Amino acid sequence: MQLRIETAGVDSLLLRFSDRVEPELISSIGTACNLLESALDDLIVDLVPSYTTLLVVYDLNRVTEQEIRSQVLSVLQPEQILSSEKLVVGKTVVLPVCYEPSLAPDMEPLQKALGLTREEIIQLHTGRTYQVYAVGFSPGFGYLGELDQRLQLPRHATPRTRVPAGSVAIAEANTAVYPQETPGGWWLIGSAPLPVFDKTKVDPCLFVVGDRVKFEAISLSEYQRLEALR
């Protein structure tokens, strides 16, 4: 692991752990977050992990860029990360999804584009446990990968102006759940009845970087029952 530190802004550094996306790397990045929080908590404003990087936002009133660089390097010695990374084990979230046509406006065109049946698409989508690589775009929007290659295709050329909250979607190598109603260009294949973001909770996001997500197909009646409990 070759850690590189880049200036990302007047009060932030970008820690680049690799140029390749690898599931195992998330454990190292999660460990780095824990080590930095433990050692430099009074100097750090925010930590934002992603596929291969970790953004460190620091307090300009307490530390200079040169000082924070030096301290980050001191804390994140490779042997420290490697010896600690097994301690970082994200949770697995099982998320029910209804793939009924009324909730999956892109299912039919997707079948034609991919040459697959609806049942095959559902089986491929639910057949994997996905790594949460990043959370962004909108609060609680998790980029989950990697999607089976047989389901991978580019985003829509023209995004929708409105994607309903709870929509389960795929695009390129990722799948995701839209936490709020927003515009979006991903292919919509179902809907999740349980919220993935709740601002009233102490931990508003149902899953964070380092967690894993498994989708479970449910009937329309079960979807309606769970949705009524929200």
C-alpha cells in the first residue's frame, strides 16, 4: 500500500491509498479513519472515505497543513494499518426490495437492452452482497458494488427529473437506493420500503462506507405492509 497525500483545499487533504478499486481496500481506509479519529480528533473537522481515498478536513485554527501532513503520516504507518485492519468489520444490511412492474419503470427496457428475463435480472441483482464504497450525491445515497457484469450498462442519456425515494437502481458497475426524491439517470428496477436515511436518528444513514448490503426480493403485498410501518 502506497499512501499519497495531496492538497485538496485550504483546509483539507486527500489521502490516496491506491489507484485501483478493491474491496479489501475499504478495510484499510476504515482503519485509517479509526486511527486518525483516535489520535487527532481535536484537529479534525471531518473524514470522508470513498473508493480509494480518504478526505481529511482539519481545523485551520489549530494546525497548519504542514503540521497535519506530518501527523497524518506519523499515525498512518503501513504496519499500523495492516495490523489493525481486521478490527474494522462493517455490518451487513439485508434490504427488502419489491421488483414489481409498477415499482420498476425501467425493468422492461432493461430486459430488452440486456437480453435477460425479469426473473434473471432479479436473481442476478439479489445474488450478490454489495460493498458500500462511498456515500454521497444526496444524504444516505450509497454507491454499492460491484454489480454482476451481465447487468452493467451506462446511465440513461437523459436523466429523469424525478426519481421517487426508495427507488432501487443500477448503472455501470454500481447499484443504489435513492434516499430522497431527486433527479437521477440510473435504471430503476424496484423499490425498497424501508428508509435508508432518517435525519431524526443519531445515525441517520442505514449503511456507511465499509458496510455490506444484501437485497432480498419481496412481494408487492409485503412491500405495502412494510411501507405502512414507516
